[in-house]
Amino acid sequence: MKSTSVTFLLLLIPFFIFAQAKKNIGLIAKADKFYQNSEYYMAAYNYQQAATVDTANIYLTSQLAECYRNLFDYKNAELLYQKLTSKYKEKYPIARFWYASILKDNGEFEPAINNFESFRKETEQNPDFELELYKEKAKQEIKDCQLLVEEDKKETVKNYGLARLPQPLNSNADDFAPVVGEHDSLLIITSSKAHNGGPEGHTDVHRFVKTGDTVWQALPHTHHDKFSTLNTHYSESSGSFTADKKKYYFTRCDDQIVLDNHREFNCAIYVSYNENGKWGTAIRLNESVNAPGQWNAQPCVSPDGSLLFFVSKRPGGAGMHDIWLSTSNGDDQWLPAQNLYGVNTMYMEVSPKFIAAENALFFSSTGMGGYGGLDIYMTKADEQFSKIYHLKKPFNSNRDDFFFTPGKKKGYLASNRKGGFGNDDIYSFDIEKSLADLLQEIIQQSK
């Protein structure tokens, strides 16, 4: 009887293997759909589920590496790209480029240089057109890394009083997109910390006021102006006020997309009006701004409300995340948006901040070299956005630096540089004389 049971179990093994293989095929197909739609978190989840069974599947390793890179998970991305470059560089030659790029983001500049150079040598005879683009970018990346090596040997001449803001404004969640309120000591931030407006993992807008030299206190959600009612069970994030503080433009991600029974949400741009001291129901902007079926977010309105800079993934741009500009005919009647081709690259441009008094537009990009990750840049409207100025240390680091937001005497930015409470944190810096003087320093340092 025992022998019969064992034989029966042995006969079942091929069926279990077949069933698991069939399940894995389904998981990979689902992950591929998420990946094609840039839903990297869900793609990574499904690839990882498949990889726990099929550990030798190099396609899963490659796809997971790509997902982690797009999710800014530097640690896991580095490990997987290293595996690809050590064992499968012939099949995945681009992995060497991304491995070098992740090393740069992690501040390992000398190893990054070596790997960028190896990438160029390994692909020298490869005629693939896409690789040609990366070969050219690798040249610039090597120069940037060499510059960073030299800069690391120098002492920072001026740190502008850059400091990470304390808890509870920053937390172990993602805290980013600072917006200056009526004064430098009132901040509206976006955070994924738990909040009454939505479940943990979503983002909401929070307000903090500085009550002492280093103390920031959250304004209660019951504040009489009803600003907190802009938070819903959807994700709300980065916004912008007009100069009179009567209009607030912000992001709400409420366009539902269903993919294999999984719900995701595209973002759209809304405006709320302050009437009699209270913020009213948010109104969705027209399709000139909110291109149907597309991701539209991170609005920055000019002080007079006539211009709106924002980020969109819509077709017709230079890359995936591009900065666009729309003008208003009045009463939020927005005209078709124009792509800022002088600013955008084939990579990622985000977090526009327009300073009308100085004709300056700050933004962050992964496509212009820099120190690594997202770097902050400035361009001028009176120069037709044709010249790009790179902000130096301490504003930029080898990680992601974005949402550069000057106030009057203080400015703010978001960064996931080492030493933070969570992934993204908010930092403050001093504007010692005037914003005009700071901009001149930025231009001079950029040369």
C-alpha cells in the first residue's frame, strides 16, 4: 500500500509542475501588461511572484531590474543589474548602462565610470540604433562622474543653510512637493503618511505652520477655511496658488483604469476657489490641460493665473514625462497646451516652478546628466527657455532632488538623499539677500 501511494504521488508531480508553469505564464503575461502601461509597482509584484518559483528565469530578472529602477528602488535595482552584467551581458547589453547609472545614483562614481566605459566597449560593434543613443549618453555620464569625483575632493563653499525639516512635517513616509502659503512659515506638503482623507499609501495634502525656531506644527483638519476637504479617498498631491491666494490648483488621481481586475488611477488637475474665507468644491480643468485618458499632474500657475505649467505623459512630447504650458482666456478657459521642447528630453522632466518676477522656471530632469537621479535645473522665459542652468551642491545631490520652491527668505526642496527620515523628505534653505541675487549665483555657478 505504501508503495502504491508513493507511486501515485510521483505520478502527480508532473501535473503540479505543469500547473505551476501555467500559473507562471499567466503571472508573467499580467506583469507584462502592467509594465507596458508603466504600472511598475504592480508589474514588479507579479514578476516577483513568478520569480519565487522560476528563480533561473533571466527575463524575470531583467524585468524586475527595470521595474525597480523606475520605482527608484536603488538597492534592489543595483543587485539585479549587477547579476545581469556579470552573467548575461551579451543578451542584455543595456543592463551595463543602467548598472553604471545606479552606481552613480548611489554615489559610487569611480565604479560608475568603469562600467560606463565597459558599456561603450562591449557595445562598440553592436549596430542597434537605441544602443547608439545610450553610447552617446554614456560619454556625458563619464564626464559628469569625473566632475563629481573632483567636486567630492573640494569643500562645499556655501551650503545656504540647507537642512532637513524636522518631524512631524517629515515622516518615515514620502513627504514632497512643498508649497509656500501666505508666508515662508506656512507650508502645504504632499505626503503618503496615514490621513483621514484616504488610506495609507495614498497621498494627501497637509499643512504645517512654523511655531518656533525649529518647531513645525500640523494645522488641524478641522480648520475653519475647509482646505482639508480637498482631500478625498483618491490621492491628492502637488499644487500651486495664485498670488492673491484665491485659487489653488492641485493634482487629484481619480481617473480609474482597470487592467486585469486591478484598478489604477490616472491623475488630473483641479482648481478650488477661496470664497468668503473657505475653499470650495474642486473643479476639473478642461481637456486642453487634462488630455483624456492621459496622466496630467504637478500644476504651477503664474501669479496672475494666466499661465499654467504642468507635467503630462500625453503623446506628442519629447519623452514620457514632459513639461507643458497652457494659457488662459480668463475664468480658467485654458487653451491647447504647448510642449516646452527646449526643456524636455527623452527622459523625465517634472516639478515645474515658475517665478514670474524673475522670468525663471525651475524643474527637475533625469535627462541632462547632472549628479545622478533627478537634478534641479533653471531656465529663463526671457531667453525663450533655451539656456539651461544646472544647480550645484547643496541643492543637488547624487539622488533625486525636485520641487525647488523659493519663498521670500526661505526656500524648500524635496530630496531622497541619504540621511532622511523616509524615502522623500523636505529640506529648507536660506535666501540671504534676495531671490534675484540667488538666481545670479545659480547662473554663475552653472558656467
